[in-house]
Amino acid sequence: MAATTDACAAIRLSPVAETDAEKLRFIEEMTSNVDAVQERLLAEILGRNADSEYLAKCGLAGASDRAAFRAKVPVVTYEDLRPYIRRIADGDHSPILSKRRVTEIVASTGTSGGERKLIPAVEDDLSRHVLLYMPGLDKGKGLYFLFVRSEAKTPGGLPVRTALTSYYKSDDFAACHGYTSPTAAVLCADVFQSMYAQLMCGLCQRHDVVRVGAAFASALLMAIRFLKQNWEQLAADIDAGALSLRVTDPSVREAVAGILRPDPVLAQFVRAECSKGDWGGIITRIWPNTKYLDAVVTGSMAQYIPILDYYGGGLPVVSTVYASSECRFGLNLRPMCDPSEVSYTIMPNMAYFEFLPVDATGTTAAIPEQRLVELAAVEAGREYELVITTFAGLNRYLVGDVLRVTGFHNTAPQFRFVRRKNVVLSIDLDKTEEAEMQRAVGRASALLRPHGAAVLDYTSRACTESAPGHYVVYWELMLTKEAAAAVEKETLDRCCLEMEEALNAMYRELRVAGGSIGPLEIRVVRPGTFQELMDHAVSHGASAGQYKVPRCVTHPPIIELLDSRVVSRHFSPSPPHWAPALVGTSTPPERNV
């Protein structure tokens, strides 16, 4: 992607208002010489944490230069740091990873590819949070579905909460007045009450709304499903000017009472729009001044783009920031671009960034320290695994994200999120990654469009309960046309084969010539199954606002839940196309026994 000069994004490092021009100038300054910024930042991080136990064990002896850092500090994973983090959580106040005081533990959502991680946050972390907006489009109200999750405490008394919960409870968020949802509704830990109140306030202010969003596309779709299920009660409450007794939180009721008034005209409008049975364009029909949808739609969230397009009536979908529980990374400087073209410009003042090259087979170096590339030295078109060093004491930490360099803004590389590392299906020697499975689902679901249907959500697993093993893909379908009938068995069988045709050559070889993989199976589940999947995750500690459907499931209770909701099963009617390469053999690679 060519470098852009019309950067329509901004960074706010304090609650003090700045002009758009000042923010854009700051971006230009940070991206004009990223190497110099990174060198200064690393020296600052190492200098601040010089007395930490971890860096002392590495033998830095107070050195803060790149050469010593590269020579002494190893590349690590979360598992390597777990013992240190456990001590912090248990109440050890010594400078273990960072010299700064640890104020809280940030819990990852655990849905991108593994268990929840606990990341220490130091006292000035929040001040580095990146907030983005579209100059000119940030005026007026935003209907954002924002959720917190209940907090816990570590044995040492530190609060444990998600990054978004931490932000929603901060002074920075309290200073924001551009949302239709009152803060009390956002901070209510009961998902039903929070959603009901936020949707109610959005309906009451429907002409003021200029953007609709959520942290992730899945949360935005969750709000639409909620509207489908609860519009009659919402309309009744608007008619009466009184909130449903199902909302019991006193602070939420008080906050909504300041907005909700008897409005029979609005109530009738909601009934008329929602009773049609046609939900296409429902966002623009109810909130007619909406200019764009705002949600993360990269990575596994890309699955939801067609459904968002359906509900949004073709509104632009803006994906503004690239971040994780460990760190904020970069900005989308072209936020109005097509979702398939989203690239993030890494901001060099957020952390010290290094990159581990990924080869053509998708693997990384066995001794990663010898191959790490600095931010200013990455090459366009190459893929890398992200490595960060932060003020909170994550030193040369493998995040697990694989990124592709698409271009540069000034000297700052722009990256497209490719996948989470090692999120795969495998039966034999095949390795099917998340992005590949997503492309296969997208290709197969195109066969449903003539029948007025679409894939609402999906997940998958490797089934080895019988020989040969095979891929099982769970689909929840939605009808996009009111008069659409159930999709015929023959069409869904063809979808199985279409998915297989879209998978990699190794899969197809083992399926056709090796015989070690059986026909791909699609199991259609009843409507609401993926909502149940989310409810299960939330009941076990996940955040409703940050929940992402796992694209591969292995946990027996989840598999049991999915299988208990299956309404039909479908298999590929024939093997996919595969032919031996011109060079080599048609015999599958030998495997070690």
C-alpha cells in the first residue's frame, strides 16, 4: 500500500483537548524518523527498569543501548514470564519486571487462540492509550455498545480486569461526552441490563446518532440480535416512558430516567420497523444520520463484514486501532478505506518493536534472537511475528500476531494483520490456519446467496473420533430474504466441497492421494447457538464486549454444546481437485513413526 499523507486519525495522550492539526502534526513527527524515536524509547524503557530483577538477571548491568539489549535479553513467551507475573499477583512489591508501581493486572480475553493471560500494568500505562477518531465525523452522538466485566482481585490485592474495563472506568473515558449511553449503563456488569439500557438510550436519541459501533464487530452484531429479541418490550417502555423492571440496577435506572420520556410516535416507529421481518439496512432505517460503523473487522472479525454490510445498508465500516492486552500498537491512517484494505501504521512511541521474519512455510526461526528485525528495517511484502518491549516490563515478548508489511507512512511501516500464530486445524501433516479457514468459509458461503441465506457465524474442529479424521465446521445460518426457504441439502453438500477446494495443497493431497483425511463436514446448528457459546464464555470469565468466537474449538464442554444444537449434517460429495506438482512426487510426505 502506498504511503498516505491524508492521515485522518489522532492520538490523545492526555484529557486536554488538542486541535486536529496538532494531533496530525504529532503523527507526522512520530513517523518521520521512527528509528530515532525507537532508539530513544528503548533507552528510556531500559533506564527506567534498570533496577528490575528481570533485567538484572539478563546481565544488562544498567546498559540501555541496543547492542547490549540484543546481546543479553532473550526473546520470551508468556509462559516464560508466568512465574514473575504470579509473584506480582501474589503481592510481591519488589521491582520484578518494572521499577514502576504495578496498579492492576490486565486480563486478556483469551479468545484469540488460548487461555487468558494476566499482564501487569504500571501506573502511567493508561496515559499512552491511543484514541482515534475521524475529524469532522466525531461531532454529534455515537451509539456505541460498550461493556465491562466483573473484576476480580489477585491474592496480593491487585484488581484484575480487561483493558477495556480499565479504560471505561478511567478519567479519560469519564471526560468523553460523545456517547448516547450514560456511563452507568456502560459500567453495569450485567450484560442484559447494560445492553437494554444502551439500546434504549440509542433509540431515544436516534436522530442525534452519527456513528454506531462497538469494540469488535461481534459485539455490534450481538446488539442487533438483542434488538431482534427485545424490540417489543423496548417499544412498550418507550410508549409508557418507564424502563422495564428487568433492569434492576438503581444507577442504570436513574441514568436512563433522565433520557426516557413517553413517546408514542417513537414507539410506533420501532414497532413498524422491527415487525417487518426484513432486517436489511436496519441501522440506517432506525438511525438515519449514521455516517459509518466503527468496530474491529480485521483478523477473525473479518467474517462479519458481509453481515455488517447487510444490517448497515452498505455503510462504511471503520476499523481504527490495532491493540492487545499487552500494548497499543498502531493506527489506521485511512479509516474510511475498504475493510479488506485496512493497514495499521505502527506508532514508534507506544513500545519498542522488533519483528521475527516468517518464512514461506509460515514458520519462524528456531533461535529468534539472531533474526529479529527492527521497526525501521522491515521489508514491504514480508510477514513477521510481532515482538514488543514495554514500560511495564515485557522485554522481547512474542505477542503471537503475524503481520504483513503493506507500505509506509513517512518512515513508519504499515502492517496488515494476517493471523494469530499457531491457530490451526490439523489431522495429519496438514496445517490449516485461521485466515485460510475464513477464506474457505467465505468462498463456500457465496453458494448460499442465491438462496437468500448467509453464514451468520462459524467455528471448527478436527474430528478424530473415527478414521480417517476429518474437519468439522459448525455453521449458524441466517436468512437474508424474508421469503427465503431452508437451504437444500444438495447446496450445503456443495458448500463442503467448495471449502475443500479452497484449502491448501497439502490438505487436498492428503485428502485425495494419501487417504488420511476424510470428507469435510458442515454441521448446521440451530439459531442462537453462537449466542449460547458467548454466554458460556462470559459465564466463565470472558468479557461480553471483547468476546471473539473461537475459530477452532477443542474444549469438550464447548464441543458438546455445539453438537447438541446440530440440526443437519453435510459432507463433501466428492474429493477436491488435486494433481501432483510438476516437480516431485504424488506420494504424500513420509511421516515419522
